[in-house]
Amino acid sequence: MELHPNWLRGAEALPDRLAQSVDWRAERRAMYDRVVDVPRLVRFYGEGEPLPHPLITQGLSLLSDHFGAELGEPFRTVGMCRYRDGSDSVAWHGDDIGRGRTEDTMVAILSLGTERTLLLRPRRRPGGAGRSASLRFPLGHGDLIVMGGSCQRSWEHCIPKSARARGPRISVQFRPRGVR
């Protein structure tokens, strides 16, 4: 796991531009034996799909150039989550849909807008002892966190609800092919 504070400098208007220009989608998912509203808005850009802003396209290229040799391939897709305020969140999970469930891979997350805390904890192993305390990473505007290797299979991360978050945040996730 790598943290790069202020990876994207400037671009203070980018979160507002993305909030207005992206065709955000509300989703519902089966959780806890029922179907619930996903507590954030989302948008996924598949491989080759035009991205919503030149800075996102540039970020995809820069990250592929920098991490491509380690990853063994370029980043190919971009997912986005829009947290409207502190009541929007994402539960504990690993990006392990697709080949990330069985292979080492990498996900780079660019945080835009209001600071929110990302928590990271080891997954509980069947028959194993309880989890250790979670690690806390306050992610501000322009910060980049890169989770590589077995991180998605052996650790979980979340963005919890926050009474202190007063403004919106957008998470931009850069992934290789076949990882969600």
C-alpha cells in the first residue's frame, strides 16, 4: 500500500465539474437479506470509454506509465463514487470481483473534494483469531492511495459515515482489466 499526498495539485474546481458533468447513477444491491440503496452515487467507465475530464484521462496514463512495469499491464478502467456528504459511505470490502479474487493486482484511488477517512483492516481468516485494529488514512483533495499485491484479497477497506464531513467527495478508482 502506498499513500501519495497531494498527488494531484490544484484542480480545486474538478470535483464540482465532475459532480455536474458525470451521469451519476443510484444503485440498489442485495445486502443483509434484503435490497438496499447504495449510500453513494456511482459511475463506471469501461475500457476505451471516453472519460469525463482530461485530468482523469491524464491520471490514467500517468498511473499506467508509473506502475505498469510492477503491475505487468496498464490501468484500463475508471470507477467513480460520489459521496454527497458525511452520510454517504462504502462498507468493508476488497476489490475482488473478477480476477482480483485469485490474483495479485492493483487499484489506485484518487480522492477529490472534502477529506474523508479510508479505513484498512486485515480480512478475518476462517478459523483465525479476531481482526487487529484498522489503519486510518485521512484522504484529502488530490491524495492518491495505491493498494497493490495481495491487498484486495487479504485486506478490506471502507469509507465510514462521518458526522464531521461537511462537503462532497469524489473517489476515482483506476483498475486493470478484469478487476472490480
